[in-house]
Amino acid sequence: MLSAIVVIAILLIIAVGIVVVRRRASPAQSIDDRLNELAALGQSVTLEELELSQPFTQRVLIPMVEALSKMAQRFTPQHTLETSQHKLELAGIAHKVKPTMFLGYRMAAAIVLGVASLAIAFASSLPVIQRLLVIVVAFILGYSLPSVWLGSKISKRQKEVIKALPDALDLLTICVEAGLGFDAAMAKVAEKWDNELSIAFTKTVQEMQLGKLRREALRNLANSMDVPDVTSFVAAIIQADTLGVSMAKVMRIQSDTMRMKRRQRAEEKARQAPVKMMFPLVFFIFPTILIVLLGPAILQIMNSGIFGG
């Protein structure tokens, strides 16, 4: 019963977080704008009716998270906010969720799970020490769940970038060797695909078009991903641009290197496969095979009366 309620609370927190993030990703129309729009149509609506017509997330959840965010910002060191900002950038959602809002989500999750555990603890017959332990663990778990989700999103984004980088560099090399400039080649690669790497390339091209130096825009690209392959690629491009080396030759070397690294990763995973298969083989497949093969024989021996049965 306890585990079921905890799982329900966790699912509720995740659902609320997804709804709030989606609402934040698409800003809602302000109340003044909606009043002006209804006034232009000749409809008379009170402010209370207009507020009640908004979704529950916009009326209740988002204001609660914003209040918790302001409270958290007062007691949170600046270094923690900067770390959260960097993690949000690595996850690719820094334009949707601010660091203070993320802290608000963590506090909201801790409060929801803590209150649920508090109700469970008072309704159960556990000793007082165990009740306090359940409440403390629930608060810590609720506060940590958003960070775990963010870490998984960062890992997923980095894996997607590593997977797409060799093909992107091949196309980038072909475009540069065909006569396009490096900026135009990056824009061409960004138009070709719709993944995290192409989104990052698009942002880098836009920064360069707005007047930022190429090396600064490329460093921002590397910092926003924290992928060693991207960091080495950016370092090579910056060095070639600084020393005046042929960009096409550098791109060709980088493309060959990334394809070789991709082949080496595939070979490494192939060598790890037998070790990873050992656990399911020993604990699931082999016992099943033994039961299928020896089960009928054991039944026949038991029914034959050899052991005096």
C-alpha cells in the first residue's frame, strides 16, 4: 500500500511537471489582451469570469511554482543557480525553464511527496522513528527527482549529438570542399536534419550573424553540449581559423577521426554484449531451459516409485 501511494505521487509530480513545462514553452495570452479582444468583439466579461476560464495550470500551478521559485532564489547561492543554468543548457531546455523555476519545481515535488508521505505515516502503525524516516526520505526523494530527470535528459541529448556528429561533419566537409564558407556550410547542415545537433548549429549560425566572433560562438557551442568530440572539433576549427590553415583539410581530418571513433564505439559495444548477456542467461534463460528439459524426467522418476513414493 505504501509503495503504491508513493508511485502514484511520483507519477503525479511528473505529470504536473510536464504540463507546467509545456505551458511555459507556449506563453499564454495575458488577461489584459484577452479583455481587449473581447471588448473589440462587443462581449462583456468580468475579470473573475475571465480568470476562471483559464486552465488550472495557469491559474494555480504556475503561480505556486513561481512563488516557490522566488522563495528558493532568496536562500540559494549564486553558484547553485549558475550550475542549474549550465545543466539546463546541457539538456537543451534553457530557453524554456529558468534556473529559479527549476528550483521551484524541485521544491514543489518535495512538498507534494512529503505531504503524501506525512499522510501515510500518520495513517500507519509504524514507530515514530520510522515515520520520521519515511517523511525525510520522501522529501529528499521529491527534491532529487527533477535533478534525476534533468540528468537523464542531458545524457540522452549528449548521446544523440555523438550519434549525429560524424554524418554532420561529413556533410560539412563536402560543403566546405565544394566552395561554401564555414558559416554557410553550418547553416546547410542545420537545414538538413532536425535533431539536437542541428538545433545547436542553427543557434551558432544565428549568433555569428548577429555579430559574435566565430571562435566565441563555437566555444558556446562546445560549452552547451559538454561532449568531448564536439570540444575537439571546435578546438581544431578555432586553431585553423587563427593560424590560417586550410579549413577543408582540417574538416576532412576531423570527419575521418569522428568516423573512426564511431566505429571504435560500435566495436566496444559489441565486445561488451557477451558480458551484459551473462546476467539474463544465468538467472532467467538457463533455469527455464533446465525446467523444460529436466522437468518431465523428474516427474517420471517421481511417479515410477523408485524413491518409495
